[in-house]
Amino acid sequence: MKIKMNNAVGPKVRSARSKENKLLPMLGVLSLSAGLQSATQFFAHTFNYQASLGANIAHVYLPWSILQWSVKWYSLYPDEVMRASSMGLLVSTMGLLGVAVAKVVSANTARANAYLHGSARWAEKEDIQAAGLLPLKRTLFEVVTNKNALTTTGVYVGGWEDRHGNFFYLRHNGPEHVLTYAPTRSGKGVGLVVPTLLSWAASCVITDLKGELWALTSGWRQKHAKNKVLRFEPASSTGGVCWNPLDEIRLGSENEVGDVQNLATLIVDPDGKGLDSHWQKTAFALLVGVILHALYKARNEGTPATLPSVDAMLADPNRDISDLWVEMTTYDHEDGQNHPAIGYAARDMMDRPEEEAGSVLSTAKSYLALYRDPVVARNVSFSEFRIKDLMNFDDPLSLYIVTQPNDKARLRPLVRVMVNMIVRLLADKMNFENGRPVASYKHRLLMMLDEFPSLGKLEVLQESLAFVAGYGIKCYLICQDINQLKSRETGYGHDESITSNCHIQNAYPPNRVETAEHLSKLTGQTTIVKEQITTSGRRTAAMLSQVSRTYQEVQRPLLTPDECLRMPGPRKNANGEIEAAGDMVIYMAGYPAIYGKQPLYFKDPIFQARAAIPAPKTSDKLIQIQEERITL
């Protein structure tokens, strides 16, 4: 007994096979219906379509009327009924014979299997609409009731041109994350980042190299999106907002030691490579105790608790360092008691040999050298906003983290601290009602992290992508290529989970073969049907003696690495400015890949008008805003 395996993959394959299997039975039913109709019409014609035989509707009767007439009139007209039945049987037999011949021909005809080696294909408009990247056509009822209709909101993930040359923006508004592969100067800023920031109305955090995004988008976000725009530029003394990481420590709670340990880890591990050496581990333990001591002294005595003040405590030229260890072990931190974590850290330093203690101390101070810059020290000396405000302030917030190229490397530890605290503090708890989670925030948060691998390995980011979407945080991550992401030295390693947790991946034409191979695998394998015709006989003959045609299924990637590398990029003029958009590919889990077109904000008059709104000269300051509201 032959068992037919159900190995169809994808709705397209299933629908094609189901139609093929139903065709011949439908033809058989049609043949029987034609026979009944012929018998009915022949019988009616015998009696010249007399109205007494039934309802006469343009001399066309229902096919089964012959059955009714046979029962009623057979005793009176047996010969006429038999002749009509013979006519119907002849027509049905001819039809069924044709179906049988078609079945034999179909069974003996060699046909190629278009899905033998894979069924990958490029997405059509219906696929893109089903993925939620294009709005569905809405009926008048849906427009009025606003039900079951997708809206054109969210982040921009690319563009798409249909067969008629019409261009459509592709936008995604779900909670899932987006990962972009785009080499330097490929147009990702003008195509994806700027359009998103000129349309996303909720809160956002933006890593902004050189301050270009602030100049192009902060004006619209402040004036029309009703955002409070914050410019945190640690190496600039004018126009920015200040933020003290120690103000985010939940002092006096059960989380205080954990918060300080997370902060100290980032300080002594500025590249995200882990605490491997003995000196890093001991410096980490020392900084935990000193930072906690500074925080409790600030609460009890009003002295400043900042990273520069922590460095000053360890490097005070007018005080012997042993006095600090004694103070930490004898100080009344809370309720007349010495804090155990602080006392243990100081006791460790007192028990170490003098040379080892000096090495531990010098290692700890080396990680705080950044905060000896007076400009940086001032910008981290107090807070004009808090991390919780990003999702819980009355108005949405837009936080631009600006680092000039010359300061990018030395400011990286501070930027890592800020991004880490944003993730940890905003995804700390979830409330439930009636068995379902409820939002505990006022505004969604978009984390637009351009060149995020340059921040080093942020373990909290890799781990949190799997769950931060449930807390209202959507990440838009941009890197140059897959090697930058998978680097063992500066990235997340070969077993990274960033790509696993990004529902959408989009890419501009890559420069690296490894990235092209990754994109080719994402696109999938397709089957190409190769037709081969063989002829025999003399070329000068009027007709060839034999012609045979064979089909062969061949496997190939829908997009080969070579084709990926040769995707047309944006066309630029002599000054390096983009004049025309290039191609791109967009991948969304569960749907065919999209061969798209890069959007360009300056080709759209709406975006051009929004980008022309001048940026504010100074950053908003939330602490002052709150004080003014209280005064009023």
C-alpha cells in the first residue's frame, strides 16, 4: 500500500497541491452534470418545449428535471424517455472518457517539482501586508470603527517598489526588535534613522556620533512630537544636560549592593571582556565599598557622591589612604551600624600586603581617570533628569547621547554605564491583572543604538533583548557587518544571541563576504526548473525526426553571496552626497524575504520640512521643570 507523505511546506505549496488534486474530480462531476442536462434538453425538444412538462424558462431546464419527468411520464412515453436517457448517457460517457484520458496523460507526463530543493521566493505585496509592514486595504466600516486595520506607524525598516514603480515605506510598530547591517556611509542615517526619529512620537534614546541626529531631529521632536529633548554630551561644557550615575543607586533598599556592583563592573570592565585578571577583581571589590561609603556619607553629611568624588577619596594628596580604610570600618552608616559591604572592602585592603594593596589601589584609580577631566566631572556631578523619567515623565523624552569622534574611545565607559542602567532600571518589574501583564509605564521607549558594537560587549543588552519588549522597550540596533557583531575580542562572540532576538533584520549592500553569506542563508534556498530540449535528424529536413524535452530541478540560493555583494548601492555625486537610493533586503521571521529599496528622507517633502526645523540651542532640564511646576 502506497502511503502519500504530507511533506508540503508553506501555504503556497499546500494550496497548489490541493488545487491539482481537486481538478480531475471536478471534471468528472461536470461530465455527469452535462449528461443530465443533455437528457433533459433532448426530452424537452422531443415535445417542442411544451409548458405542460414543466416551467419553461428560455427553453433551458434544470439538469435533474429529466429524473422528475421520467417518474411522472415514463408510463405514457417510454420510448421518448429511453432516447433522452441514451443521449445523456452518451454525453456523460464521452466526458468521463475524456477525464480518464486526461488522467492517463497527466500520470505519464514528466513534470518538474518547483519545490523539490526549496521554496524560497521574494515577498509580494500580500506577504508584506500580512507581515504588518504595509497597511491593509480598509473597508469603510473598518475606517469608521478602526477595527482590524493596520496603521502606518512605527519605525522605518526600509522601502519597497511594486511592479508599477510605486514606492512604499515599510514600517514596523510591534514590540519586536530590529537589527540592521549597514556599512559606513551607506545611507543608513538618511534612510532609516532620521525618518524613524522624525515620526516616532514616544520616548527614545539615541546614540548620536557628532551630534548630527540632534541637529536634524530634535527640533521636530520638541516642537511637534511634544517631547522633552535632552542632550547628554559629557565632553562639552555648554548646552547639555547633566547626569550623575550614583543618583540612580537605590540606596537604603535591598537593591543597593547589587546596583553598586553592576556599576562597578562596568567601571573596571570598560570593554566588556569580563573580569579576568586578579587586579580587576580586587579593584571591583574595592570600588563597591568606596562607592557605597560615598553614598552614605552624602546622605548623612551632605558631601557630594559622584564618580569624581570617589576618585578624590582614593587619590586625596592631603590624606593617608590608611585613614580612609579606618573610616570605612568605623563609620556609622545606618542606625549606628557599620555597613558590612563597606567594612569588608576596607578590611580586605588593610589585610593585604603593602605592595599588593598599592597595586589594587592604583588599578582602581586608573579606571576613574576619565572623571578627572573637569568638563566630564561637571557633567556627572549632579542629575537634571533621572533614568525612570524616560518612560514615566508626564511628556515623552528624547535622550541624545552625543560623543564626538575624538572623545568616543575615552567616553565609552560612561556611555556603557548609561545604557546599562537604562535597561536594568526600566525593566525591573511587571504588574499583572486578570492573568495578563499590564503596562506600568506612560510612554514606550525606542532605543536607537547606532554602531552599538563600538560600545563593547554589553552583556545586559544581549540578555535583556529576550524580555525587554514586554516592558515597552523596543531596540533598533545598527552595526556595520556580522563580523563586528560576532567578534570574540570586541563583540559578542560566535554564539551571540542578538540575531536570535531580533524579529526583523534588514541590510544594505555589504562589504564583507561573511555578511553576504549570512544574508544569503537568511534568504533561503529556491528551486530552478531547467528545461533541456534534444533534437535528432538532418538540419536541412523540413521536419526533425524526433524532439525530446526533459526537465531538471536545480537548487540555488534565492540570493547568492555574490549577488548580495553586487546589490546596487546608493548613487553618489562627486562630493559623496547620495543622489539616488540603492537596494536593500528586509527579513521578517515567518515571511518571505523582501527585496526592497532604500528610503531617503530628503526626497520626501514632509521629512525635509521636519528636518529643517532648527534644533534647540540648549537641552531641556527636567529637574528645573519639576521645580517650576511645584512652584506654580
